[in-house]
Amino acid sequence: MKSTHLSALAALLIAITCASASTLTVVPNAFSAAEGNSSSSTLFQLSASRLQVLYTEAFLSDAGITPGATITGLALRRNGGGSTGPAADTSMADYDIFMSQTFDTPIELTTTFANNIVGAQTQVRGGPITFPAGSIPGGATPNAFAPVIEFTTPYTYTGGSLLIEIRRSARTGDTTSFLTDVDNTVASQAGCRWLFNLTSNTALTGTVSSSAQILQLRFTDSAPCPGDYNNDGVVDLGDLLDFLGDWNPNLGQAVTPGTNGDVNNDGTVDLADLLAFLGDWNPNLGSSCP
């Protein structure tokens, strides 16, 4: 029996040696497990739309995204109370996502899309997209996030405010409109704004909303010493034991994101956290932190 268990562990370690650990986080992070107080149709209405979302460096840092992190995907969340959907596959011929830097403060966001881009804009995804029937969770408050929309070109965040731009064409297939989660409290307004146009994905101007689109971002951390769970400056057996000491008793539990073994900051302690930890720890075992 011991041999079987050790063989399984060895196979797991080999399988994840080449895997890169990634983290899921919510921006604004205050809404990781809380519902926003408003909603938006921009991302899932029937007609085409164009959207820019600004998050300040402080809000990104609060969510664990610091300069040097690589952002590799994003996900949306249906507004609380909505049911699981779509009822059938829904598609968009174009679902283009861009990232860049932008103004330091949300109040600087203008009604002209081009004017909000600071420096070079990187297209991280392009082309058609399909959301399969039943792929967007509902029935809860807040709802779980939909599956991550993968980036074909990862974006390296270099600091400052982040601008996420989505240009999407009209929906085909199931065309039932539904709302995504937004918050317009003063706390959210301090670090977020968004600009939208509900008639075209090539519009030049739009309307500024003093609120926050609640999105989930997936990123790879730029931590200088991945795997050093106990922060003692060395990646060793102590980190594995300390991680398992947190992870094992909380397995299957909802926790405050980033605590009690929740390595990927998604608010739940599960197998994904074990894989994320081992993805950092195994290749760095024996390393000293700079």
C-alpha cells in the first residue's frame, strides 16, 4: 500500500514538474466572494459592443497582481440571481481583447477610446468565441465565474493602471441577453472606471461609467522565490509540510482567498491548490531566495 501511494505521488510530481503555476484572482478583490450592487449588459447583450475597463495599480496589487506578473486569461460572472446559461450555444464572430497601460486615476478616463490607451496596446486574444450551453453558472449570489477565456498572447503587467479593452461582435445562436456583475460603491469608484458603447465594436466614443466591472483574471506571479510557502528564504521540506498542514484540514472548504492553503486565491481549498503549490515547490526544491 505504501509503495502504491509513493508511486502515485512520484507520478504526480513528475507530471507537474513542467507545469507553470497560475493564480485566479478577482478585481476588485473585495468581490471575490461578494456580489456587486449593480449589473451590466455590455458583455452579453445581443448587439455588438466595445468596452474599456480601468483598474488602478493599487486595486491590482490588492488582488495579488504586481509588476512583472503575466496575465493569461479572464472570466466574467453572471449577476446574482440569474440562472445557469446560455440555454444553447451562443457565439460571437469576433471577440478581441487588448491590454495596455492607462491613466493613473479613474477620473482621467475619457469618452474617446483611443485617448485612454497609454503606450503600446497588446492584443491578447482575437477571433471567434463560443460559450457552450450551460457554461455560465447561475443560481447563486454571487455566482461562480464562467470558464476562463484563454489569451493566445500573455500580457506582462509592468505597473501603473491597467486598461482592458474588449471588442465583441453581435451574438448568434442563443441570443438571450443577460447581465454581468458590477459594483458602483464609492470604494469601487476609487480604483475603477469603464467606458462602453452598446452599438458597435468599432465605435470611437462611448459613455463612462463610474463603477467597477467585476472580472476574474488569471496570472502567473513574478514572486522571487516560488515554493517558499513559509517565507523562511529556502524552498525545502518545511514548505511542503507547512502547506499540507494548512491545506489538508481545509480541503473542500470555502476560505478567505489566499489563506489556509488556498494558493490560487479562488476562495476554495481543493486539488487545484495542491497542484499550484507543487508547481512552484518541486522545480525550486533546495533553492535559496534572493
